[in-house]
Amino acid sequence: MLTILRSAILAPVAALTFLLAVPAHAVEYVDYTDVWVDTKAIPGQAGFGINFVQSGNSFDFLFATFYIYDPATGNPVWVTGQWSREQGKTSFAGDIYRTKSEPTTNPFTPKNTKTESIGTATFTPSSSTTGTLIYKVEGKTTELSLKRMTLTENILDGRYWGGASVVSSNCPSSGDNGTYHNTMTLDVTKPTGSTQATYTFYLDYIGFIYTCTLKGTLIQEGRFHKINNANYVCHSGSAKIVDGTANLYNIAATTQGIEGKWTSNKGMDGCKEEGYFSGVLIP
């Protein structure tokens, strides 16, 4: 994808003024908002899971709701967690709380509500769709391997308009390293009943049209999609300027459209690419 963005070197020098360098994040900001379950849970096991809702300008706060079983009675019980990102890390840590109050069938009486901290927890992502949760409640430590739970299939087919930001690194020419962005049009297609999806990006540099197509097997994990080792081909007119593979991941439907990422070790001039894209659905 970087090939598309940096191919402006073929255009007049004035076109280069549209390439704006922006700083890269030290910590990758992934939205972990989803339903998560234990990877070792028995298939069909009901009544256990964790909801994560993430917030903050830098996604540094994680609110967790546990629906688990009381070890003393075996009855379902809900507890919550309020965790902050640990400084300079991708992990989140904080307290776990249990709240007792009136049943929903009774009038609410504030004085009968009691919230207490019953332990601590740390959630450490191992990827955008998996992670490890270690929590200590009332002297007992539990470690769980978590994964996102897929509820329903997300249909992302359509045409989108938006932008793409690409980080180029490990280039043979150090002058090609950097971060660039540009506007884009994106077509997403997936035939009904097929696992194959195609993402086609179009970028326009003052009359210079570049087309990149990434195609492969679509996998859904929770609300995220990914395509591993997608066939990655870019054209400038009739000339093929990239022919390799890329990984598409963290692809998610938004309220207005789509967002996601890709990486490739074979961009223009052999540069490594890390790209981010976001677009609104064109009616």
C-alpha cells in the first residue's frame, strides 16, 4: 500500500507537498470492546464470560463486567472491574468490585447499595483478539486465556470513502522511511456463501490513479475481521508496481463505515509497510 502513497515521486514535485509526516504511537491503541470468553471453556458452556468496554482518548481505560458463578453457592454473580493501562505497556490493571443492592423488583433504596473492592486483576493482550487475565479475589488467584466471542457475522460489503496512513520502514533508501497519508476509496466484496473477500483501494494523486487489491480468506474473531497472507497487488495504470502478500487485521464495522490495518514486507522498493485505514460508507 505504501507503493501507492510514495509513487507520487512519479508525479510533479508539487504533489509531494501532500505527503504529511505524522508521529507514530509508542503503544498501539486497540479497542478491546467486545464479549470475551475462556479459550479452554467447554463448547456450549453457558453463563460465563467477560464484557470489555474501552474508553478514553488513548483507549487507556477498560471497564469489565464479569458474569461468573459464586464459588460458595454456585449461583450466577456479576462483578465489575475498572482498570487503567499500565504506563508504557499494553496491559491494564486495577480493582474488581462487587455491588449489592435491592432486587430490580423492589423500589431502589440508595442506602441499601454497597460496593466493595474484592480483589485485583491484570489483563495482558497477546494480540488484538486474545489475551491473558489474571485476577486475585479473596486470596485466590485465577489465570484465564481469553479470546473474543463471535456473536453474528459482520457484513462489510460496500464502497467507502476515507483516508489511509502508512508507516514505511526498513527501506533500502533511508529517505523513503516515514509516515504518510492520503485519501482513499475502498471497495469491499465477499460473495454470499464464500469465505473469500476482496479489498480494493483506490488513491488519486492529482490525476495519478493507483489501485491496490488485497484478496484472501476472511476470518472473523469477535467483531474483528482479518485476512492472513492476502494476495497483494498494486497497479499504476497498466504497470504492476507491487506483487506480494499482506496481512489485513483489526477490520471492524463502525457506526459510519469501516476501519482496519494491514502489514506487508513487500512494498515499494522492498520497504516494510504498516497501514491504517478508515472510511465512511457511501450510500
